[in-house]
Amino acid sequence: MTAAMEILKSKVKKYVEYESKAGVKVTSVVPEAGEFTVHGLDHAVFSVTTKNNPDGSEWWVVAGATPMNLYAKSSFSTADEAFSMHIGLMCRMADGALSSPDGDMLGGAILSVPIWTNLGGPGKHARPRKAPLN
């Protein structure tokens, strides 16, 4: 395993413990299915097992070129399914499709800084939708 992957693995462990309730401990972090590349952006999917977690003990974590996120294995049976959901979610976030008219995104995070400029070209920013998608 490369040094970069070891660092990412450590960040995944910290992320899951941070996002979980107090007392939850990560017992294993295993890279799954190699790396995924979409539009030239590299990602990795990790299989994470926890203990003392009332929300479930097994997770997929997608990390790399987009914001890290975790997905319950009870909802996504394979790394590929979790990764596909993640990329769809990240594309919608980058396009602002999940924003409310006042700019709030997903309960409070606001996209006001440039993200993934290589997806939208130089200087492109996420922007709120003027009206909901029908």
C-alpha cells in the first residue's frame, strides 16, 4: 500500500469516528475494489467496520478528489453501488441541484467557494437553483 493510501486510510478512520456517536471505535479500514477515476479525479472506496455503533457497524467510505462521505452497507451492498451514489450526489452538489432558493444546502452547508473546477471549467462555482427541479 502506498504512503498516500495509508494517509487516506488514517483520515477515513478519523472521519468515521468524528461522524459517529461518542464511544464508537473503528476496528478496521480496508481499501476496496481498487481506485475509481471519474473525469480524471481519483477516488478510493474503503470498507469500514466499527464497534459500539447503534447506527450499524459496517460502512463504505468514499474518499479522494471529492468530499469524503460514508454510506451504510445495509443500504449499499457493494463498493460500486456506494461509489455510484457518491458520484451522483457530488455532481448534484457541484451543480447546486440540492440547494434551496436561499442557498442552504443539505441542512446548512453552503457552497460559496469554488469546488471541482476541473468538472465545470475555470472559475465555475456551485450555485443555488432558482426553482426546484420538476
